[in-house]
Amino acid sequence: MLIPFFFMLRDGGMNTSITELLTLLEAMKRGVAGTSVDDFYYLSRAALVKDESQLDRFDRVFAAYFRGVEGSLGDLFQEVPDDWLRGQAELLLPEEERARIESLGSFDELMKALRERLEEQDDRHEGGSKWIGTAGTSPFGAFGYNPEGVRIGQHGSRHRSAVKVWDRREYRNLDDSVELGTRNIKVALRRLRKFAREGAADQLDLEDTIDKTARNAGLLDIRMVPERHNAVKVLLCLDIGGSMDDHVRICEELFSAASSEFKHLEYFYFHNFIYESLWKDNRRRHAERVSTLDITHKYGSDYKLVFVGDATMSPYEIVYAGGSVEHWNEEPGAVWIKRLLNTYHKSIWLNPEPRERWDFTPSIKLTREIMDDRMFPLTISGLDEGIKALH
Amino acid sequence: MFPVRSTDPGTDMTDTRFTGTSTYVATDDLMMAVSAAVTLERPILVKGEPGTGKTQLALEVAKALDKPLFEWHIKSTTKAQQGLYEYDAVARLRDSQLGDDRVHDIANYIRKGKIWEAFASDEQPVLLIDEIDKADIEFPNDLLRELDRMEFYVYETRQLVAAKHRPLIVITSNNEKELPDAFLRRCFFHYIKFPDQDTMAQIVDVHYPQLKKTLLSEALNAFYKIREVPGLKKKPSTSELLDWIKLLLAEDIPPEALRSDDRRTAIPPLYGALLKNEQDVHLFERLVFLDRGAGHQ
């Protein structure tokens, strides 16, 4: 009976394997789960789901499968739009009540009322009619209150038994559906490793020991060396805000991968283009800025410089003094970036925009020229190319 | 009538079921994941916010099932091999120069790691591999066969070490690195989600049974309110709540002082135990200050 469920999970975008299914079957055979559906839910979740970002997907497929609703999986994986939720509120609440609630002026109140309504509706469903997709209401009927309901639900735990655990979908905000895991990025970044020996000598240097022992007429003379560490130094400059908002996710991933991979990682933020100062804390970007010249003085030329930005802006922002959108810059951005490039000979620009679009944006063309064509797309293969250019 | 065999899997369920302990509250799903791991003798991987009791789980499972516990704490420099054994070649070389008799037996220089110790245990042990994500990215891959077959080969002594009893392996991860698929497939998985207010009340009750009901509910309210403050870098977690309550008790703070309806006392006392980051403290103080300002208008 579990085979259709297994395939439904896979259709639902989970990469559950046969081994895991067999584990589940074995556990059931050994009687771990008993007979209740709740037990089975917990057991199958522990056996089949291996990452918290997949929990919500699992809950949705589980709900769909065990309510006997199949074939509507495509719809299941769309986001629940807020508009729909508000629409649902209008559907469910009579005119005067809605006016009353709105006069209270609280969206939370509205949501609370909505939730109560939906719960009533849930009871009716348990009475026998179909759970999803009846009589023209949205197929998300039972899911509807979840985006807000998760939070509201904390106050109403007396309803615990009424709502099935997998229907509560508590893991909703953990589902990230990122294509590019940090693991891939880290594996790519490892190519940038440059090993050097520094620190305490705690490893046997075999060659030197043999050499010294031989010179010592066979009397042992042990030689130690420090362990090899990754000694590559990276200076990361990230474009933040504005058009970069679309790429926040991938930049965060790159950043988290880089910060755990490199011991000597310095990062700074800029907006659109490099000018006379950068900053480290985006919340205090106007108060605490670091002069670009100070950076070139502080961090030696052995640092490898990596820009991350979409380089999409008005060309004036690059070539004209005063072109910056945020402040009056005495010297054009192109001058500042050249100062950086003169200090750091190994440098690349990673661009989250797809390569096909680069030719259509003049500012990207300009930036590429300044960078001597060392611009690479922010993908795994682009990262690989970029790292080669850094060597 | 068929005779009921003593090895019938259905009958030995009672002693492998983990139901929490007097000092640890386990939710239904956690119990199920642990029971499955115990019954099938597979590793269980536990993830969750820091401070939700991941490491504690292994200690409590060992206590509840009355099994010996072996702890292997992983650091960034830990190698998989160190969990199995290490061959101290330098010591042997030195001994050979000094003419020590021990030098003739290579086994004298093999140092057992935590996994070997657990494999050699006379009864089924619990093995905790703590914070596996701290190690190098290939670390879990290097342990696949050992965790699967529960055996490994010692090349120096040409000896196959197999587990006397397959240990119950509890692995914790803080998500600093993603774990490889092949490794994940061999484990049961449990994500400790942040406890809701009811579960939290149970947890506090287990640790401080004499706590006054009023103080508890006021403390929990204040605690969840702080957790909901947007933009905190590190939200306070269970272990911080427990520390805070300990402080409240030590300072004998009355429950009324925690009530935040009154805007003037909106900062809970001793909140330093909950917020561990100076930026969070600043943010929190600023929010309270704004709130107060609004209250006076």
C-alpha cells in the first residue's frame, strides 16, 4: 500500500530513496508504530524526511494522500497567496461582522475570527464531505489559515486534537526550495584553498626526521611541522539593496558558505557600485563606514578580491563624479574600483544575473571592461570558472 | 496453537520505547523517532535550534534505557579516523630507540577511538556524535561503512573490529554544514522544533517542580514576547529560559514584576540571561523605549 505513497512523495518533489522506504517498511514490520495514524505519521516522517526544509512538503503530501485526494499535486505546491486569504475572510464573514472587526482596526482580530470560522468548517468536513475542492471554494480550503494560522495557533493549543498534526503544517517557513545548496557552493569554494603551514608544530615531518636521523648517526631526531591550513585570504564585497533584493537568497548562501570555508575572510557591503567608502553592518550603513583607501591599506595585496553584484544601474553611476544614487561622490566609481584592482591583482566579479542578459545592460558591459572580462555568473559552474581566474 | 517465540518482535517493544525521563520532556514525534532508531538499530540524526536539548537527548536516552553512554564531541579538526583508532607511530619509534620491549607488539601503539570503545561495549551502548557539522565536509562520508555495517578494519594489526552490540547512535547537527545524502539515507531524522507554550510549561515543570504557577506563566509570557521581537539575531531558547528562571528564583523576583501590561515595567528583570548579543540587547532596549514613549502620549 505504501508504494503509491512513495511515488506521490517523489512526485511532490522529495528525493526519498528506496532504502528509506525499506527502512520504513522494516520498522512497521517490527511493530514500531502500532496502529494509530498519528504514530504512522511520526514514524514515516522520521524515516523518509531528512531535512527540516522538506518537512512541510512531506506534511502536504501526507495530508493529500491520506485524505484520498490524488492527482491534484500540481496545485498543492503553489504558494497560498495572501490575497486569497483575505478573499476567504470576505467569503466566510458576513458583511456587518467584517465591518465590526475592521472597526477594531486589527488584522490579528480579523485573522482570529477567520480561523474560528475555518475551524468550524473543518468540523463540517469531518462530517463527511470532501476536504478539498468542493463547490467552487479554493482547493486550499484546509490550508487557508495556515500562513497566519501557524502563529495564531500558538494561543489555541486546546484545539490540538481537533486539527491533525500534519494539517497544522508547522514547518511551513522552513521550506526554502533552494536549487543550489550551500554544500555545492562549499565544494566549489574548496578549489580556492591554498595550504600553508603555520601555527604550532604538531605533525611529524617524516622526510626531515629521516634526514636528521641519518645525519645523527641513526639516533632518532624527531622533527615536527605545523599542520597545513587553508591560508587563502578573501576580501568579499557584496552589493546590497535595490535590484539585488531579487538575489538575496543566493548571496546569503554564498556568504554563509564562504564564511565557514575561509578563515581569513573580510567582507564589505556597497550599494550598486564602489565609491570612497564601504560598510560592514547594513543596519548602520550611514553611521559606520570604512574608507575604501583604508581597506586597501589594511588588507595586503595577497588578498583575493571578489565582488558580488548585478552591476545593473545607470552607467552614470560608474563613470561620472556625482553619479551615485545615494550621495555626492567626488570621484567616479570607476576610479575607485580601479584603485582597488591596482592593489588586489587577483579579482573577479560574480554576477547573479544570467549571462544571457549581460549584453543588454550597458552598465554590466562597462563593469566587465573595467574587470578585464573577469565577470562570472553566480552559479556553480560560474564559480568554478571564477576560482580558476583567481589562481 | 503455535508456540510464541521469545524473539517475536512484537513482544520486546516495551523495553525499547523511549518516553522521556524525569528531567526530559519528549514530544510524541521525538519518542517515535527514537523508538524506531532503537528497534532498527539505525543512527538517529537530531537537528534543531541551539538550546533545544539535542545533546541532552542522548544523555537522557542512555539514562532511560539504562545503557552505557559514549560521547564523541566533534571539533573542526576532528578526523573520522580518530573515532575508530589512531596509530601512534612516533611513540613506537621512540620506544624502539630506547629498547623498550613493548615495541614488538604493534597493538601497544593502537589507541582506541570512541567508536571502537562503543563497539567493544559488553551491552548495547548509546554513542553520541555531537555537532557533526563542525567537522570537515567529508567527515560524514568517511563514516558511512562504519555506521552501516558497524565494523571497521585495523590495517596495522589486520584485525576486523565488529560491534558486539550495534550501538544506538545519536548524531546532532547545528546546520552549519549540509550533510551528504548518502549519509542521511542511513539515519532516522528528527527536527526538534521550538516547543509551544504548553510543552515549555512541562519542560520548566520538570526542572523546577516547586515553581509558582503565576511566576511560570508570567515568565513564559515574557519569554515568548521576547522571542517574537522581530530582528533578533539570536532568539532565546529553552536552555536560556531555564537559566533565566533559575536567576529569577535566586533573586526572588515576584511574578508581578514580570507582567508587561504596564508599560513602565516592560523590560523584564535580568533579561541579560535571555539575550546574549549586545546588538539584540540594544535593539530590545530601543524598542521598549519607543514603546514607552508611545505610552506617554
